[in-house]
Amino acid sequence: MPPRAKPTDEKENHAPLGTPQPSAKKSRKTRVKDASANPKAPPKQAKWSSADDATLIQVLTDQQAAGNQADNSWKGCVWQAACTELAGSELHSGGAPKTASKCHTRWDKVNIFYLVYIYCVNYLAAQIRVPCCQTSSRAVRLVLG
């Protein structure tokens, strides 16, 4: 059996002697020039302001009154309505445009914050033994000081 040739990590150079070799790395000037040639890439994440959250909640309230809420979730048309209502809000708050799926994801987060808030208010009310009719206002005053 003939001996195997040793593998080499270097690429074979077929250019004639004396010709400049292409550099694998770009110079700093080339990288800067390339960056200025490409405009800034659009943002990937939507940024949500408190006004955007309020608009989302208002849309969901309106859609609930219109009967677009199923037993445990919202119908698909609700998120499209929220997306339409929030169109152009990225100009004020920055970030990417708010799509239907991003509205749904944001509602999941806002809903969790709301549930935690309600849990804390009810827990504080139980600790100070406040009647149910006074729970939220008195407990909120205790939390906020």
C-alpha cells in the first residue's frame, strides 16, 4: 500500500511569483467604508411605551365588548386589530413595527404583571384585614406610601 500524503492546512498558491496575494482580512478603511455604504439595519425588537400598552388594553377592551374573546383566549382577529391600531407607533417609541404576534406576546407580559399586582394587593389586604370593597384603594395607598 502506498504511503498517504500528509494533509496540509495551507492553501496551495497558484499565483505566479512576485504577484501580490489577496489578504483574508479587510483593512479598517474598507470596513468603515462598507459600514457607511449599508444603511442602518431596521430594529428587530419592538419597543413599547406606556401609551402603547394603554392602546393595546383599550383595543382588547373594545374587542371583548364586540365578542371577540373565546373562553380562555382571544380570537385571531383581535391581534390584527391591535396591530392596525398600533401602526405607526414605532415612530414615537422606536423599535420595530408592532405585528400581531408581537402584540400577543406583549399582552402576555402585561397580563402577568397585572396578575402579580392583583395578587400583591390582595395579599396586603389580607394582612391588614381590609373589607373587599376597600381592598384595592387602601392597599395601593399602603404600597405606594
